[in-house]
Amino acid sequence: MSDQHHGSSLATRFHFQALKTAISWLWQDMDFHEIRLRDDCTWSAKALATAALLWAWSDELTLGDRFVKGRQIACKVLQIRRLPASSYQAFLKLLNKWTPHFVEMLTQAFRRRMQQQFPQRLRIAGLFTFCADGSRLGLPRTRSNEAAYAATCSNRLRGKKKRRKKKQPKWEVNTTQLWITTLWHLGTQLPWNWRLGPCDSSEREHLSQMLGELPDHSLMVADAGFYGYELWREMSSVGCEYVVRVGSNVHLLKTLGETRTRGDLVYFWPLREARRKQPPLMLRLVVLQGNRHPVYLVTSVLDRARLSDQDVARIYQQRWGIELFYRHLKQTFDRRKLRSRNAGNAYTEAQWSLLGLWTMALHAQCFQQSQRLDPNRLSCAGMLRAYRRAMREYKSRPEAGEDLHSMLMLAQKDNYQRTKPKTNEDYPRYNKLKPAGRPKIKNPTTWQIERAKQVQQCGIT
């Protein structure tokens, strides 16, 4: 973050100069020469990525207006002499083609930047700690979006309609939404990876696709939706430990065999896997007292000296940060419903929206850390006001205290304690989720004990 923290001298700069400093810092380790556009293309790879990033940052009402603003600022920031094409359709067509390459290159670079800038925040209890969760983004109900993101969901729900006693709400059956599963780093409170798909995508399948991109000595924290023998065994096979909440739909065994084990050790061994002679999974059960109900967690870390119950409670409590990330993405960043009417454009808009929020948060956290502020207290609303004000007034010179860096220094969460929750519990809601409940813990049957001995003798791992 050198060259951009010089106190009051920053207030004399134009807004576009502060944006230039921020974007130059983000693109510092990028090699845009890997992306080769056509010789007759008026866009360069760096100009295309810069315009796309500013397009994602913008708060203009329409996508076309966001492109106009992003192109203007990109030309000013990069000092482009040969102006790129001003056609929004041509820009979007080019961006649709190269977005997968940009996403791969930028995610790798930003992960390295996170490890360089926040070495002390990378690990919790000696492990790279991540959490995963899924959510949906709304889309315009066009034929293109429905065919790409809603058709499979509607067909699947239509097949289950006969078995439902209560009629399915119309808004839930005929929905056009894009599913996003995010891998979120707990220590830095920043994204690490994500997957997009139709509205009925499996978040467990998305997580399985992202396991190979985790660093060594990782710990995955997940809610009750991320359970299953195949998923847990796959995480163990790649060296990833896990802490997962379990509910009444999970059956656990107290012990297998004649050897007496600790009281907090349980086995997860579905009947189908036992018949296939697959080995049982030995887990540690941790019970926490929540605000209303007990919370049951299982972890693959059996050694309490390595990961104590207090560490498990602290880590699982920090999982709430990914819920706040989705709230910032949908409400504060105003991406609850995307504006693209074409399925391919919607995919590109979602990808750059996630990249845009990630880049802003990464740059703002690094700046606050350089100013000896706590980056964990970064205010997303204050951060957005800083960048978007600089974009709206990019040609003007800011007043004292109104430049980008001064506003980023003030983008910190408040310290006061609220006496009442913000939400009204009596307000009618569509999704009244029941607590996960208590897992069913039983003694193994004679057949299960004999099958466990057979599996052990065969040496199946």
C-alpha cells in the first residue's frame, strides 16, 4: 500500500487519481498479456478488466449507464489515447467470452495478496478456517433466464407436488433465480472461491468442486445442510478437517466393537455404506448451548488438545460472517436481483459483482491496516460510499476529508450495544425454519458390529 498514504496531500488530488491508485494496487501482480484479444479489437485486456471492475462498482440504475461511467473512468485512469468501442453490446459480448479467464487469474492473485497482507489473520487455532454457504440472486423472468436457471428447478418441484400435503407457494415453484455457493475465509472475512448454477443447484456438490483449491491444513465450518458420508470422506481425503452442525436427520452410533472409547466420540456409518463395506467415520461430538436450543456439532479433529471445544464454539460463531456477507451483497451492494435479461449476461454480471465486492473489501482492509485500524471492523456501507462517491465525482477535486482515503478511514463499524434486535420476530415470514434438532445417537446392532469387524479385517480405508 505504498505511494498512497501521505496524509493531507491526498486531499488535493482529484477523485480519479485516488481511483487510479486503488486500481493500480489491485492490478499490481497481474499479467494481462496472457489474455490475447484480436488485433483489430479496440479494447486491451487491462482496459477491459478495469472497465468491468468499475462497471461492477457503479451504482447507476441501468447496466448501460454503469458501462458508460466505467468506460469513462477507465479511459481517464489508464490514460488511454485510442478510445475503446463505446458499444455496450460489444463490451458485454467480449466480457462474456473472457470472464472465466479473468476470474481464474484474479482469484489466484487475490488469494496470494491475502496471504501476503494478512499473515496473522490467516489461521485460527493453527488452521486455515473456511466456511461455506449458499444463497440465491433474483433474475428477470425472461425466456433465456428461465431456460438456464429455473427449468430444472420447476420440473423437480412439479414431480414432488403430488406428495406434498400443503400446496407449494406459486412464488417458490415458478422462480427464476441464480444459485451461488461461496467459500468464505473466516480470518480475513473475505471470499475465497464461489460457484454459480441454477436455482436448484446442490451446495454440497459446489463445495465438493471447490475442495481441491483449499490450502493445506484447512478446516471447513458448515451448517446442517453440508452433511453426508461422501462429502465428509472427500474432505478427509484432501486433508481438510471439518466442523459441521448436525440435526435430527443424522444417525450416529455410540461405539463399534468391544473397545471402550471416550464419551464424546461417535461414528457416522449410514446403512448403505455399511452394506458396501465402506469404513465408518469416527467423529467428535461437541454440544453448545445456543440462545434458544442446544447446537450439536461434529468434527473430524478428534484431539481436543489440537482443537478444543472452546475453539469449536468460537469458530462456529464466526460462521455468521458469511450470512452478513450475503446481506451486504444483496442489500448494501444492491445485488438482490440482477438486471441482465440474458442468461449469459446474468452469469457475467454475477461473477463481476462478486469480484467487485471482493476487490473493494480487500483494498479497503489493506488500507485500514496500514493506518493501524482494525480491518475486521470495516463497514461495508461506508466502504461503498467512499468508492462510489469517488466514481460519481471523478473529474472534481475533493474537499478536505471527502477524498477516497479519508472516507475509507471513517468506514468503521460502530461500537454501541443494541438493546433490542433489529428484526421484528412477530413479522410474518415465508421461511419459518425449525431448529435442526438433536441427532439420533444409538447403540450399534449386532450386524453393524460384525460388519465393522469385517471391514477392519479387510483393511478397507
